[in-house]
Amino acid sequence: FKPSQTAQAAAKPNRSKSEHVKTEIAQVVVDAKTGRTYCKGKLLGKGGFARCYEMTDLANNKMYAVKVIPQSRVSKPHQRGKIINEIELHKSLQHKHVVKFSHHFEDQDNIYIFLELCSRKSLAHIWKARHTLTDPEVRYYLKQIISALKYLHNKGILHRDLKLGNFFVNENMDLRLGDFGLAAKLETVEQRKKTICGTPNYLAPEVLNRQGHGTESDVWSLGCVMYTLLCGNPPFETLDLKETYKCIKEVRYSLPPSLTPSAQKLISAILQKNPSDRLTLDQILAHEYFTKGFTPEKLPPSSCVMVPELNP
Ligand code: ADP
């Protein structure tokens, strides 16, 4: 095999050269150090730097989700640094609700990051199909997210980009927190970088006000996630980004009366302007929304596309 020559490219001879550069990824990838050979499967999704493919280890048929980052996208040291930060940080994590990092290697064309395959994609996909989830489902997912987040925060790591698309769901309907592209070690208030990196989704007021990102800022994003799953739209969504930022800074959002009173109380206790007024992760778990409501042990896969029948 000649890894750099793709069947795809060969099959479409009349494509322009620039198109080739963008889409060219070999059907078979070889890790030169171990000699292991992987066969490329379907495209799972596209991200900022990477395309993510299903890949199978030909020695044992084990399947992975593989982030493929073209070397051309990380030619500048600061770009490469970001990917190396993500790899080193993710490598150090082991938790049942964090996407498992398997291994990585690179060849002339790409960097390959081998991750646990989450075949049901993410909460973003489930949300697209369902628009809103029921309280028991939201408790089911939030408990797993909080478990992963407590693990990270205890290790002094902030995720900094909690959003539906970063909560992956595996075949068994277990949630896995992933994408550590913006994650960073927790720093003291003085040391915190005051820049807003990337385009994180659910920015907290203190991050917008350039006071830096703390564990409380991850909690704020979690509140936005809870709101979105229950209400069907993000709490601070307007047609104009500047207007959205203004709403966030003033904590201007509305709670639909269709929400249960305990859901309303929990969301408003999380979406507090002052980080020190916000509930902590343990306080969230101790809230009546969790203690007085039923949480299923497991969700049926059908709940990815339709309202499940759940019996307490
Ligand atoms: P992003 O820039 O959106 O964070 P990623 O490179 O992390 O991009 O992922 C791109 C897409 O690949 C995601 O939107 C998702 O659909 C898919 N993906 C990423 N990781 C996994 C995984 N472990 N299992 C299944 N699909 C994944």
C-alpha cells in the first residue's frame, strides 16, 4: 500500500488540485513505529483543525474514532502547540465519563489521534432530532457530565468549551466528555489569561469581562447546557453576537413556564452573574431537581430520536 494515494482521489480524476489537498486522506494508514495498519471508514464529522473518521485496526478489527489533522494545518509552531497541548492533556485523563484517549502518531501528511469511538455521536445530534429532552433524560446526562467535570476540576483542569457537541454518546448510551482543544490547567486569578480563546459556545459573564476562566465558568456553561436541553434553544441567543454578549453580561434570559419549578430554580441558581454566587457541582447534585426527581439507570437508544417511555 502507498498510504498517500487514496482510492477516493483515484476515483474522481477530474477534481481540481486544490480540492485534492483538502480531501486526500489515505484509505489505509500505517503507524511506522508499531507496524500497525488501520483501515479508514466513514467520516464522523469535521472540526476546526480536524476531520474525524471511523478507523479499524486490521490486526484485531478494533474500531476507533480518529481525529486526522493535516500537517499543513499545523505548520506554525503555535498551531502545533495547541494540538500537542490537547494530546498531552487528554492522554493524562482516565475516567469512565471522559472519551478514552488510545494513542497517537503522525506521518508526513497528518497527525492521527485515536479515540474511543462514540457511535451515537453527541448530544448536539440528539438535540437536533429531539429539540427538547425530558427531565429524567436531562438528569441522566447531567449526572454523567458532572461526574466527568468533578474529575477534571479535581485535577486542576478546566474544559472551557462545554457544549452539546462535546458530550459524546457511545453505543451503550453512556455519555463521554470529549474535545480538550481549549482545556487548560487551572491558574490563580492573577495568572489567568484574560483572552477569549477560540469561539466557545456558552461564555460566562466573567470570561466576557476578561476576568479569566475558573471552575465556576465551566459551571455557567453547564447551566446553559441544561437550559438548552430543556427549553430547545440556548438561554442567550439573539441574531447578533454583540447583543448576545450584552444579554450574558446582564444575565438577561427568560425561563419558559413549561419548565418544572425545580428546573427553574436550579437554572437560576447556576446562571448567577457573580461566580462566587453560583452553585458548585456538589451543590447542583444535592439540589431538589436531582434529589426529588427520578433518574433512569439507562436510556433506550430510541431516545436519540424520540421521547422515551421511562418508568420510575
Ligand atoms: P470540533 O472542532 O467540532 O470540536 P472535533 O475534531 O473534536 O471537532 O470533532 C469533529 C467531529 O467528529 C465532531 O463533531 C463529532 O461529530 C466527531 N467526533 C469527534 N470525536 C468523536 C468520537 N470519539 N466518537 C465519535 N465521533 C467523534
